[in-house]
Amino acid sequence: MNQIEKKDAVIKFGLFAFNPIIGFGISLLHIKSNSSYLIFFLFSFIFGISFTVPSDRTIGYTGDGVAYRIKFNRISNYDTNEFQYLVDDYVEFDKGEKDIYAIATTFMVSRVTSNYHWLFGVYAIVFAFFMLKSLRFLTEQKEFTNSLFCFLLAIMFIMSNPIFNINGVRFWTAAWIGVYCLFQIFRNNDKRYIVLACLTPLVHVSFIVYLVVILIALLTKKSNQLWIVLFILSFFVSEVSFFFLESVETYLPEFISRTIRIYTDPEIIATRQESEVWYQFIFSWPPKFIVNIMILFFYKNRKLIEHFPKSYNLYLFLLVWMAFVNFTMLIPSLGGRFFQLALPFIAYIWLTVFNQRQYLRWISIFLICFAPSYLYIINLIFKVTEMEFYVTNPFYLIYKYLLQ
């Protein structure tokens, strides 16, 4: 580290010690540096311990974070034998828990403290680790500079699954682990990370289908013409996914069958749709549209992408992935959420292949389409953070949320 980098690091850490929001904002100006990454990690931890939800669902907040706090309070009273019953239920693959990561983490933290802020701090550490490991694939490219174009791509990358999503920690932590593994498997051609990918269903059971898609992509990696056809057809046949899942449900273990019934139950889907206001549908349509348009744009320019082998491998995987996503889009807990995993790879391909000023308008249109989602997340962040998070220093926040 040269003198300029040392001075830059001192300034950033000094500002972070004064106020984490300011330190985080300044670090965005030099995203590529190691000191900025450490600031991002520390900021994520501070956000995690500052994550504040009521002890029960209220009109003001009904997010999943409440359920994790309730479960933490309940498991805090368990002894080792009672926790063993939960593990046994999971291992039997019949009833009970569908995945093990959250309850195991909850139990271990509850052995030390009954303060749920510690739990969300641990959740944030694991979440941020894989989030930032994934972001490195973007920022360590030689094409990544301090330009507006690259900054917007970084926003696209991170906002696909921001730190607020420790609110639904199981799926979204598995998502960053999954993205990291996909970069290693398809960009770096490192098949060893299939082992790590196989652990994602332990974090969220729905990632069983993620493993199936990886297997299909690896076995059919030379069938790109087939997959562009299937990708286009997937716009029109998503209803078939209901019938397919229902047909295989009886042949699967009970805990998976129960999950499928939840995903496909008409009454549950109808209830969700009734709870949505009219503008939610309007705002949810442009992101899906622009992402699919980008995939078609990549297909049109596939000859250019072929000159970048790592990006081309990711493009081929995206064809398979988005065909699956579109196929299951009408099931919110599958295609609706797995859709987000495509965004980091789109950002990477855009940076490495289409890193020219003429494409800036495309990224601007992309972010405009996602703007309502970003504003929604920002609104939720305000709901789970108190004023001290914005106006005090990290030492006070640690004292308030962890030591009091």
C-alpha cells in the first residue's frame, strides 16, 4: 500500500468512526480498494446489529425479520435436547424445518445472549462476506473504473440483493452464496465450487432447483441454440410450471412437497394477489421486461461476446437460468425471487463486453425500471433502523444494541 492509499484509508476509517453512513458514502468513491471493501463489510455488520424489529407483527411492520426475532426468543429457552428434536425433524426430511442454517445459527447465538441484535449481526456477517466476494468479480476487472457507467453497474449488482435482505435471511443469504459459486463455476471454470453450491439448500430448501439448473446448464453447455428457443418459449408457457410441480409433488419427500404446495396453492396465491395494490403490478413489470430484453440483446451480439470467453460462459448460463425463471415466474417464491440472481451476471457481461459510453443510456433505462423497487427497499430500511443509526458513531451503536 503506497502513501496515497494509506492516506485514503485513514480518511475513510476516520469518517467511518465518526459516522458509518459518511464513511460508507466516501468509500463508494474508490470501490476497488481493499480499505473500501473493509468499510463495506463493517457497515454491513453495523447495519445488522442496528436492525430493529418489533417483538411481534404489527400494522407498521410485518416483514420476515419479526419471525426471526420470535423464533430467536423461543429457541433462547430451549435446552440442547429440545434443539436436537428440531435437527432430527430436519434430518428425517419429513416434517418440521425445511433447512438448517437459520435455526442452527439462532441456537448458537442464543447460547451466548438473549439479545436478538447479535443474531442479525451474525446474519449480516455471513451475508456481507459472500456479497462482497461476489462484487469482487465486477470491481477487479480492468474495465472497472471510477466512471459513472461503472458506478451504475455496481449499483445494479449490489441492489439485486442488498444488505436489507437479512430481513429474509435464508433465501437471500443462499442467493449470494449461489451467485459466488456460479461465478466460480462458469466464469472461472472451477468445478470444485459445485461442492459449496450443494450446501445452499441447507440455507434455503428452494435452492435444490438451483442445483438442478446448474446440472442442466453444465450438461447442455453446447446447446445454446436450443436454449435461446426455450428462453423465448418460456415467456408463454409459465402456467405449465403449476401443472409440472403438482404432478411431481407426490414423488418427493414430504418437506419438499409441503413447500411446493405452499408455492402453488391457489388460495395462497390469490391471497397474495388480493393484498397487492394495483401499482405493485405496474411497477413489477418493467424490471422483468428490461432484463429479458437485455438477454435478447446479448443473443443478438453473441458473436461479440464470444471474444470474451468468461463472459460468454456466463451468457450461456443466463440463457438456461432465465428460461427457468420465466417458466416459474407465476410462482413468486421461485421465479419471482430467483429472477434477482441474474442481475449480477448481466452487470458483469455489460462491463466486460459493452463498456462504452454509447451504452450508458441502456444502464440508465435499466435503473429507471428498477427505481420503484429501490425506493421500496429504502423505505423498508428506514422502518428497521432508528435515528441513531444515521447520526451517531459505530461505537455508540455497538454499545446501544449489543452491550446494554
